[in-house]
Amino acid sequence: MNWRQSTFALPLLIGLFSASGLLSALLGDGGWDAVAWLGLGVPTALGCWPLLRRSQSQRR
């Protein structure tokens, strides 16, 4: 089965990114901060993506 055909593949991936970001934010500083920013930034960007696309299509 293709991973894109699975219903839970993308939400699971987003959840893993979020969990790794939250856990790394608690673990330490330095490199852990970069992992936390990445782990929490990717799900945020994916969540905002449809809002940005919708607002651009409304301008046209």
C-alpha cells in the first residue's frame, strides 16, 4: 500500500513531528532548540498552508 493512500499516514507524521518538537524543547538547549523549532514549525506551516491558499484565491 502506498503511504499516500493511507488515511492516517499524514496525521501520524504530523503528530510525530509535534511530539519530537515538544520533547526536544524539554530536553535541552543548543541543538535541541533547533530540533524543537523544526518539529513544531513544520506542523504549524502545514496547518497554515490551506489558510494562505484560500486567502490568495479570494483576492483574485
